[in-house]
Amino acid sequence: MKIRALCRYVCLFFSLFGFNESGFTQHDTTQRLPNIVVLLVDDLGFMDFGIYGGEARTPTIDGLARKGMMFTNMHASPACAPSRAMLMTGTDSHLAGVANLPEMLPEAYQNKPGYAGVLNNRVQTIATRLKEVNYNTYAAGKWHLGHDEHTLPTKRGFDRSFILGASGANNYEAQGYLPMKPTAQWYADGAEVDLPDDFYSSKTYIDKTISFHQEEKNKDKPFFAYIAFQAIHAPIQAPKEFVEPYRTTYSAGWDKLRLSRFEKAKELGFISPNAELNDIFPQFQKWGELGVEDQEMYTTDMAVTAGMIEAMDFHIGRYVDYLEQEGLMDNTIFIITSDNGPEGTAYHSTVMKWALRQGYHRNFDKFGDKGYYGATGPEFAHAMASPFSYFKYYAGEGGVRVPFIMSGNSIPQGIQSNSFCFFTDIAPTLYDLVGLSPTANEGYAPITGKSMLAHITDPTQPIYGEDEGVGLESGNSSAYFLDGYKIVKNNIPLGDNTWHMHHLPTDPGETKDLALVQPVLFQKMLSKYQDYASAVGVIDMPEGYSAEMEVTKKSVVAIRKSASPFLLVIIICIALFIIWRKRRKQIKGKSEWMSKK
């Protein structure tokens, strides 16, 4: 390590832990350890934050980014629960027990090792590890890592919690969002709980986190707060005042948005100035061929999306203000990121018909109330993922490259890093920051991520070396990254289930397949992926599997099952009516016979 880098590392270490005549005081004066806040957004596009070039106003997040480092090459899983498992443990999602979402998994696979869809006992969470150095630990928001007596946050190292157990829900009341999940449950400190009357997800999760601080008896300890927002997961909902400014922002359609974000990415230095924009999928609708009503529908949904982002930022601002008032900000490190790329499921078909029967609506004049069911759809999702290709559930960069901000007084300010990093790197980085071993994990599954602290200290140092690769897989979409190159296999319906190779620094849109151009490297990376898949226990999905189609299939089954009782009632009523008519005729016939007699 260079002398300059070593000096910066030592200074950072001293600033975090403190130093006096008797030496380091990490365990004796725990208030000198940094407070840690992790803000996880759901289904956010890479450029959705204002400071990343997005249309939504995010002054709080932008301000935090300017006081720290912005990363432009962070990668997550293409699906939410696997990403959450990796963030929370530093371990590959298959080893942690959350290789896929239960909602997307064929029933025959749900009991296979690594595919239970809940955190297993082979891993420790960040909260559990931070308890070793005397942290107070809080969780609020979407958990989605299990909600039984063994997997709720209270069993995974958190002192206090207020969480949504499901993958998504209404943002205003306890109502589900999918036919297979018609209800939703929230849990407070391990017990199911009713929602407050003024519940709005972003607001309430911040309210609860602040209340954890206010009710804390041991306020001299450092704290770890994990806040996982429902924003901007479907159903997309936001108060009217946050939506109004964006009513016409997206009226030019998804093609214009996709191109403008691509050009903005070049301007901001996120991608090479010589990069090419990827093609539009031929299955997509063309904006110019839509009717006025359909254009209004999509434009309104995008306005609500931007409004939901701004509303979340507003409430994050309330939390920042609270920490400022309590004198806690100077020693607090913020991590802000998303669990995957934007949601592109076609909710406007089967699911939307079900939602309308459940009391949701698509009245564009009432876009700000609790019954509105917003969803972006695949075309706008692809535009939101620009300058990259694909979106959520796919391993293309649009599905897995996410914004990542690390902010705080001990973090270098105004730095933009393009060094490759992965979601499993977050936990070991935090361990390194507080003096815990980022690799020692005796008795548990290995921590597969790497600490980013050396890179944070000296951004000229890469996080991964030339021979250090990273694999990922979820829902039959797979990738392997090695020294700027990536092999990727995207599942149907938009992918072709075939391996391709790209050089991301020059081709971030994955427009040029190098598999035949550089066959030796391609085979080397394919072999490394196979080693990865074998090591973590990747299981191929059945022939014809598609994550989106699996959700649709389960939705149809759930709708049929939910309709069965009503059909039974109708059949019984018809049968009773027939019996009544028959009986009435018998009585009438008997009366006529008696009168004649």
C-alpha cells in the first residue's frame, strides 16, 4: 500500500475509534464508534435519485451524497429478498437461504437447500455482529427475510423493530398487493400489530425509528438503524402534494426518458462517452401508437413514482433533522442504496384486474389517495434502468446495477467511484469500520464479500483485484464479473437463456457480445461461474421457467381459489332456488288437486 494511502487509512481509523495515551478505546468508549444508518430503497432505477440525474427532487439524499462517496458500479441481485439477505449478512444469497423469492419459486423447489426464502441459521446479520461491540440496533420497513418466531428481526440481532413481513403492500393500510398475498402483516418487536391511523409507509418507518431513539434507555451507546422503504415497490402510491409537480414530466414517453437518461449518464461521467444505447425490446409497446387514455395512464403512474421518491426523501430529511437536533449527525455514517433495478412486471393485466376487485382503483383524478394502484410497466422500467439494459428479475446491468452512497464526516467527500463492488461487500465494510473482523465467521457460512474500506480510504485502490471475480444468480438469470468483463445469461421472456460476454467499461449497455471474439476469456469466466454455482448450491429452474410468468401463474391460481367460495355460494343459492321452485310447484299442484276434490 502506498505511504499516502496508509496515512489516510490510519487517520480514518483514528477518527472512528479515537486514540488517547492508553491506546485505542474501541470497547471502553463505545460512543466513539460510528452510528450507522442503512437506507434501502425498493426497486429504484440507477438514476432515480436527483444527484444521479433523476427527475425526482431528492435534496436530502443529494446532500448526504455530497458529504460522502457516490458509487456508480455497485451490484445487487436482480430480486429483492436475495439482495436483502446479502446486504444483511455479507454472504451469498444461496448460502444464506434466500436464493430466490418464494413468490417466484416453483413449489417443488421450495424445500431445496438454500431456497427456503428465509434467512437460515448458517448466517449472522449485521445487527448480531454489531451487538458484539455494544450497539443499539433498530429495524423499520420491509423485512422480507421471514416473519415467524425464528426469523423476525428480534431473533436476528435487532433490539427494536417495526416491519412489514411481506414482499409488498398498500402504503396506507394493511392490504396486500398480489392475488397470492391479499393481506399484509406488520410486526412490532416480534408481535403482529395494527397500523396507526395516519400510516403512510415512508412516514411511519421514520416515525418508528425516531421513537426507538426517544425510548432508548442506553443512549450513550452507538446505534445501527436499518430502514427499508416500500418506495418505490408496487403499488406505487404517494400523497397528492408530492405527485402534482410531475404530472407532465413524463408525457413525452419512455423512449425520450430512456434517451435523456443515457445522455445524462455520459454528462455525469457514469459511463464512457463512446458508449452505445441498447436496443428496445421488440415485445414492447410503442409510445406513439398508444391512445391518449393509455398515455395518461402511464404518465400518471410515473408521476406518482417520482412523487413517491420525493416523499421518501422528505421523510428521510425529518430523520436527518432529528439526528442533527440530538447532536448525533457528526458521528453517523449513512449508506443509501436499492435492492435491485426498477420493476417491470406487467401489473396492468391479470394482477390489476384482481386489484380493482379488491377495492383499488385506477382513477387518474384520485392518484393521491390510498386506493390508487400505480405500476410502471416494462417499457418505463427499461427507461428508468437507462443507460443500462433490462430491469428487475434480469441479470442485465439495468436489473443489478444500483445507486450506492456512503456518507459521513469520516468518509471522503465529493468522491465518485466507479470501482466494481457487490452487495455482499457492505457488511464486511461495516465490520471493518467498527473494528470487527470482516472475514472471521467461525461456525457460520463464509462471508463472501470484501471490505471496501481500503478503497474508501484511497479511491485509487480497486476493491477487487484482476483475478477476483464475483458470481450471482437468481431466478435462472446469472452473471459473473471479472476485471471489467461480465458474462451474463438472462432468462425468458426477454432473455434468451444463452451466455453472452461484455466489457462493461466500454459497453455498459451490453450491446456487443464478445463471447466469440474472446473465446479463451469467455470459457475461463464460464468455468469460474460454474465453480461459483457449485460452491453456493445454485439449482437450475425447470425448462420454460420465467420469474414473471411464475408470479402470473400463481396469481391466476390464487384468483381461482379465492373465487371458489363465491362460486360455491352461487351454486348453493341456485340449488336452493331450484328446490324452492320445485317444492312450490308441488304445493301448488297439491292445492289445486285438493280444491278439485
